[in-house]
Amino acid sequence: MADGLTGNSEVEVPIPGLLFDKVAIAREVLLADSLVAVTHATGHLGNGLGAAIKNLGMGLASRMGKLRQHASLKPTVDPQARTFCAKCLKRCPAEAIVERGGKAFIVSELCIGCGECLAVCRFDAVRHDWGTDLGLLQRREAEHALGVIQDKRDKLLILSYLVDMTKDCDCMARGQQPLQPDLGILASSDPVAADQAALDLTRERFGSSLAEAGHRRHRAVGARGEDRPGLPDLPAGKGGGVSG
């Protein structure tokens, strides 16, 4: 674990950001001489595409950095849910979920927006308006990615695996069927270029990009997602200096 077993081995690095003037990243990442970022490209509830920018910005942020990125995203429990398995209570790191009237209830004032409850719920009881503050999430993620790579511009390799491309990211920890057939592996020194290539190749080959395919699937199951198809975090990545 690059930020330590308890997530407190971190460094705050200064960046020329629009939202942050410093971001918290894992200490071992900062100390590394070079970086090879191996990414599994998937769809993503918040970003459209979960690939290089997400892997760098969210994956290599420290625990504090992750919480800062998610801070504005607060889920709720459907009051009509018929199931109370209590799994979300056990997994909530902030102890923000309590039992009320035989149902799970999320205390908004305590919620840190990490999304663990959404990931572990198997009964579609935890809901989130994914059209809320997604642009802010994506910009936060891009600026954390900048903090990771800014001193490694000439020592960075991105490997994006366009295989087993599923609707949701691997954080969901459940079996998923691929949205699109395998394409291979992309290599780049620029995370924005790698993500753009993933979109372009899937759109060219299959008629819709991986982000667009996931977007339509999410609409079908009731999560709104971004109103615009495509890759929301690319403009944030370019504007935030993530692209070389």
C-alpha cells in the first residue's frame, strides 16, 4: 500500500490547480523514481470512462486525497427498499449509516462520500444522483492526477488495457459482463492521450465509445449519469495540466 496500511503515509504536494493549491498523494508514489501506471479501462458512474486519469488521480491519492475528491457526493438509501442486510453499516468507514425503523439510514452530516455503501449494496437500495457535482468530482480527480505526475513527465508510462471492458469500474467488486469486445493494450506517456485513444478506438470500432456505452446502460437501470455522453474528465484533465 503506497500510502501505508492505515492510509496516513502521505505527502501534500503543491500544484498550479484551479480548485487546489496542494493535493495529498501517497508518499511512496512521490518518492518513486519513475511510474508505470497499469490501467484497466472500464465505464464509470461518475467519470464516464474509468481509465488513466482516474487511476492516477483517485488510485494514487492518499486516503485524505480520496476523501477530498468524493466530499460532495452523498448517497441516500431508498426508503422503499424492502431489504436490510446491514452490510453497508459494517463497511461504512465514517460510521455514518444507522438503522432506523428496520432500514438503513445515511446521516448526511457524517457521510464522507466515499461510495463504499454504493459498492457493497446488492439490492439497489443505495442511490446517488450522479448528475450532481460530477464536473467538480472530475476536476478534483484531474488535479490529483497532476500532483502525481508533475515531476515525472519524462519518467511516466501509461498502459491501458482495453480488455473485459465493463459498465462499472473494478471498485464495485462484483462480476460484470463486458460491454464491448477486447481491443488490446494502449501505451502512452500522456494520460489524457491514452484516455482519448480509448474513447476514439471504441467509438470507431463499435459505433459508441466505452463511456457512451456505459452511459446508456446506466440510463437503462435508472442512474442518470452525465447528460452529455463521452468522457467528462478529459476537459478537466487538459485544463488542469494533466496532458503533457
